[in-house]
Amino acid sequence: MDIKEYKELMMDYVTGKLNEEKRVEFEHFINTNPESLKEIDHLRSIWKTTDELDSPEPSIKMDEKFYSFLDSERATKRNPSIIKYVKSLLIFPDLNAISGKLTYGVIVLFIGMFLGNKIDSNIFNGIQNSENHNSEVEEVRSQLVLALLEQPSANKRLQAVDEANKLVEVEEIVINALFKTLNNDPNTNVRLATVESLSNYVNLPTVREGLVKSIIKQKSPLVQIALADLMVAIDEKKSIDSFKQLLNKKEVNETAKQKISQSIQYLL
Amino acid sequence: MLKVKSGDIEKLGLLYERYKKRLFSFFFQMNHNAAISEDLVQNVFIKILKYKDTYTDERKFLAWIFQIARNLSYDNFNKSKNKQNNIDLEKITYKIDSINNFEEKFATKEDVTTLKIAMQKLTFEEREILTLSKLKELKYSEIGEIIGCSEGSARIRAHRALNKLKIIFFKLEKR
């Protein structure tokens, strides 16, 4: 490496854009050139400090605005204006050249073709496309759930759980995020809503197992009671041991203990 | 992005989730206004839909999206007509070489605050190239494409901007 190449690559090196091979070559050069090493050290130090120039997190309003924009775009795409189609036919460039009755004939023909095509696509293609469309909506909704669950506002996290309830087929990553919320969220209402949301997926063994494991982690009597009701409803006998452990805890509320005891009786 | 281009606009949601933080951070570093930055992020995705047909798979998506972001940021800058505290470097007599304990200088919170002020004293273009240089995935050839100059010129501009930042920082520190 010569000084010219060193000058060319110095910013790539400082900003971490050099590949491994070039980086080794560059470091060899600066280590044998004290002046260059000093120069690079100076640049690297200030560059490193610019990492501290952090930005705040964007607010949830940004997500809301984006998804409402996406919804409106989706709606527009799904329902294209018939008037626009007709207009687009009417401005067919050669139409003005065609006179009188022929013009109307062409218009009627085009409208007929359009409507025929439209009905055909609505009936046949529509059915075919709806399946793909639904899976995309599910994917975007899953992303929204994950984003909202990370929000500091409890209302937003509740909104996330509400969105999760709308999912038809839930992904594992969403299930994991819901369990993380159930076991760690500081807000009781959010945890309660999460129990309800997860109850939609009790047909999945992993969800049943996760709910059982979660029993012992709950400190709020409301959540403990909600889980007890759910375990009875799904007849999950594996939960008995967890409930027994909970009964042995001194800090568990008396009303919750009564409810848990009743639930154990039902499950036995 | 190619799926969005072919009319599958649902995929825009995935692109949004993937790039929203980087875009917001870019705008925020440029204007220091969270509300405006959020609006600009939204505008990026409106533009993506509007100009989706101009995208080709030969282009790196990150470079393309940041070219849109850069143009929006520039328009916003022109609209707001923020007062720029451009510093005439020739008037700065402070010699950087006289600092012996350079690395130790960049250690405290006060230094970070000073650096923030120093960043704001750079011109829009200087701040822009340094902010874009932060994106490791972007090569200088792509940064050049975004800001409309050659690869070599992008490197030189970045180097000059960083040097200027360094000088302003030490001038502020000395006060």
C-alpha cells in the first residue's frame, strides 16, 4: 500500500467499511508509519464518539400513521374506481379519429369487455388472490404486534394484545413475545389481556406448556385467578403441580389461594 | 422491494419495519426534530410507492431508499431555512496537533454534548455525509450516488467533514 491508497482508504477504515483483507493491509501500513497512525487515531477517536450521538426512538404515532396509510393504499388497490377505468377508455388516443356511431360502438364494446373482465376477475381471481392477501395481512399484523409490545406505554401494549387476537394463524415469534409479556410486563391489565389472548391458541402444545410454566411466575392475584380459570376450562392437569407450588407461597393472596384450591379440585 | 414494485404493497410493511429506525435516526441527526423526522419517514414510504417503478434490482435498496430520504431531508432543510452556523475554518487558529491526550479528550458526557453542538455547526452537506457514513452497509460509491457525486469525491467530503468536526470540537472545548 502506498500513501495514495492510504489516503483513499482512510475514511473506509475509520468508518468500518473496509473488507478484512484490505483492513489487514491498511493496519500494516499505519503500524509502519507513525504519522499515519497518529492521524488515523485522531479521526477514529472522534468518529467513535459520534456513536454517542444517539437519536430518540420514534413514537408509536409514526407506526400508526404508516399502517393507516398502508390500509388506505390497500383499500384503494382493492377497489379501483370504475369511473377511472371508463375515463381511461374514453381518452383512448385514436378515439377522436373515429366518427359518430362507430365511436359509441367502440366505447360500448370496451365497457362490455371491461365489465366482463371485472366480473371474471372478481369471481375467479378474487378468490385465488384473497388467500395470498390474507397471509400478507397476517404478516404485517404480526410485525405490528411485535412493535407495539415493545412500547413503553401500557395502552400500546394492550393494543398489541388486541391486534394479536385478530391473528388467524399465529407465528412462533409472536407467541414468544406474548409469553415474554405475560411473564414480565409490569402492568397487570396487560398481563390479564395476554392470558386471554393466549387462550386463543391453547390447541398448540407449546402454548399450553408455556401457560403452565407461567403460573408460578405470576404475582398478581388477578392473573393467578385468570390462569386458574383457564387451566380448568382447558382441563390442563399438568398445571396442578404449579398451582400447588403457588399455594405454598406465603405472599399469595387468600382469595387467589381459595380459587386455586378449587381449581385443583376440579382438575383432579 | 421488487414485490412491492410488482403491486404487492403489503410488503411495504416489512420494509417499513426493517428501515424505519435507520431512517428516523438519519432525519433526526439532520434536523433534531422528532416530529418532523417521523413525518419524513412517512413521506419516504409514500415516495417509495409513488416511484416504485423506477427501482431495479441492480440497485442496492438501502442506497435507493436513502436517496429518497436525502432528497426529502434536503427539501425540508430548504423549507425550514434553518440558520446554519457555518464556521470559517480559516479563522480558527487552534492547532489540533498540540493536543497530546487526544483519546482521553473523548470520554465524558460533556464531550458528547460538545460534539453535538459541533455537529450542528457543520453545514447541512457535511452533517449529511457523516450521517450517511454511519451506515456501515453503504459503501462510498453508494453514498456518492445518494448525494450526487463520485466515489472519490464522497470520500474526500467525508474526510473533510470529519476533520472540520474535530477542529470545531476542540475550539469549543477550549472556550
